[in-house]
Amino acid sequence: MIQGLKERKYDIAFCSKMDNEPLVEFIPVAKQELVLIVPEGHPLDGKTSIDLKEALTYPHIVFSKRSGLRHVIDKLFEKCGGYPQIAYSMEEDQGVAGLVSAGFGIAVVPRMPILSSLPVSIIEIATPSWERLFYMATLKNVYQAPVVTNFKNYILEHAEI
């Protein structure tokens, strides 16, 4: 998404904050909850909350390195003092959830509506503490059409931060 923004394919992108992007302005607009999901019947199935350290021994479906979520989740595991075995890597959160529901591993994902329709258990992450912000990204020092500026202002007025 950031590449598309820099190539002027998009005027605005909603994404994770990326480091080393001096041409891009990132404005926080929402907080997103991350949860651990496991397939039904998994040994962790039935837990309502977890210390993420307990999940390190199980194979994980992780986000690809191109995903903004990968950096956030890697920091969570750093706080746990370890990193799980990677079973698969994907870029899209729905794809990660689909692999978990099929029993290919477990994953840390954003809480999203699709989870309630999949055969997975959603477990709140009690520790480590974390916060994920969702950003509106625009190019700095670039002319924005009035409709884009109006939309950006609308988002800022309704931001959940």
C-alpha cells in the first residue's frame, strides 16, 4: 500500500506505520485489538485469555515480512523472550485466519468480523501488553485535491484515538 501511495496510485492509504518512510505522513486514526486464534480442538482451545509465552511451542501462521503487522507481532514475541516455529507466512489477515481454521497452525491476528464465522477459538492476549494503532497515510508536501482533503478531515473528525 505504501508503495502504491508513493507511486501516486492512491491518495490515502489505511495501514500500519512503516519505519524509514520520510515522504509519508502517518496519522493514527484507530486502535486495533490483536488476538490469538487457534483451530477448534487445539490444546489451547477453550482458553479465554493467554500469556503469549504459552503459545510459543506451537507452530504459527505469521504475516509475511511485507505486511505492516509482521513488525508489530514480532515485537510481541520479543517481549515474550522467544519466537515460535513458523509453519506458513501470508500477507492477508483473512488468509492467515483461513489456514488456522484448517488446522495448519495458530496465529496472532487483528480481531475482525470474519473470525466469528470460522471454526477457530479467539483468545485475548493478556501478556505481554501491547497496542496496535491503525494509520491514515498520505504523501507529505504533495498537492491534494479538495475532495481528498475533505475526506482526510472527515476521517480525522471521526478517528477513534
